[in-house]
Amino acid sequence: MDSTGAVVLLVALVVAGLAAWWLRSRSGAVRTDRAGDDVTRTTDVLRSLGVRPEDADLTVVQFATAFCAPCRATKARLTQLQTSHPGLAAVHVDAESQLEAVRALDVRRTPTLFYLDRAGTVLGRSSGAPRPDELRALVDAHAPAGPAS
Amino acid sequence: MTTPQQSRTSAPQVDVRGPRFGAWVTTVVLAVVLLTGSGWLLAVQAVVFAVGAFAGLRYAPYGLLFRTLVAPRLGPVREREAEAPPRFAQLVGFGFALVGTVGFLAGAPAVGFLATGLALVAALLNAAVGFCLGCELYLLARRARTA
């Protein structure tokens, strides 16, 4: 028995524990304060992908890949929210085929979501599957439930 | 509303509990590899990864174990997911296991321990919180390749 392996095992368990804690506490949180982000440029890049924020009260743009399980869950959640929130629009971008936009927007993980209001203002972005309650609160605030106005 | 870009809609589906169970078994196997320094056990795990990645999850050994021994004791399938993400994860695992196996068997145990440790972190995160490291790295790799 070599003690190197036991040490590596211990380190791996600690790293996994820290990563799990970080994922639980930070991943998916909507950030509204990305310092250095050029918000107008973000909107321009998203528009170049065919996003039309003026068509809905709240437009959620999701960058996804075929190998991203949480992206599928998030898409299903958005589709469900759309049935009760007619002012909500969801756009799903295949990140793999839009690498230029991915780099321009500094998308590193999938899913990464951008939230735009009708004026095209970026309300925030999030990386990792959004927390259901936070997503619902955001949608409730910007695209209230009920029949289309 | 803008038309969503959707790809591969009729892809094969798997019971979500299958890959999670497989990740737990993988975690235990990799822990034993670390404690014993056995390149041959890691080689076996590499073959397990390869079968899942190249032949498909329906042939994956831990998946067979899950379907024959575990699933019958659990309730009915409540949630299914597309096969592509967990299958890609098997490919990433195969890469780490292959490097580690070569390290152990070619007399570079440091490489073996490092690769096995990294694979164990990924497998444990997958098992414990359902996080797929390989899936996340996929976009980074694609970004870098054509940068």
C-alpha cells in the first residue's frame, strides 16, 4: 500500500466537497452586476443571433449544447413558465454553432442565460441551471402572469 | 417570438438514476485504484468507460448492473434524460482513465494518481450533486479549439 494514493484520495474528496458547496451556493444565481461588461454590446451581439427583445416583456436567451443536461431541464422549465406568463419569450442558442458570440459574451459554461427587458436592456445573466424560485421571481417581476396585455 | 434553435429532438433517453448509480460505482472503483495503485483495475474502469462512450449507455456495464439489480428494487421510472450528456461524460472519463492507466503501467505512478484523482472528483460530483464536469468543459474545449 502506497500512502501517495491515500493522500490523493483525501485531496480529491476535499476538492469535490468544496466544488459541490460552490455549485450549491453560487451556480445559477442571477448576476446583475458584471463589472466591465458593455451592456449595449451584449444586446447587440444577442440581436445578431436573431433575438428581438421588443417582442416580449422579458426575453430569456439560453446558450446550450447538446451535451448539457441542465440546459434541457432549464428549457423545459422556461416552456412551462411561458404557458402562465404570456409576456415571456425564450430563445435557445446552440452555443457550439455560435462560437463567435460565445467568445464575445464570454460564455464559459452551459447553460448561460441572459435576461432582457422590452427595451433591450440586459437585466442580468446567470451561469448554470437557474434556481427555480429565483427564475420564477424574475419572470413574475418582469413578465407578470396572466393573459397577454 | 424568435424561433428556438433545437437539435436532436428524438435522441435516445435513459432513466436519470442509471448514470447517477454508475457514477457512485465509478467513484468507489477509482478510490480503490488510488488506495491500491493498481493500473490494471484502472484499465478495467477505462474499458467500462469506453463501452459506455463508444457502444452506448445501453451496453454500459454499470448500466446493466443498475437495470438488473437496482432498478427492480426502486419505484417506476419518474424522470428520463437524453443519452448524449452522460454518454459524453463517459468519453471524458475514458480519457482520464486511459492517461492514468498508461501512467501506472509505464512506470509513472504520479501521472496515474493525478489522472485518477481528477476522474474521481468528476465522478463524485456527478454522483453527489448530478453535476457533469465533462459537459461543462465541452464548450470551453470548443471555444479554445477554434480560438
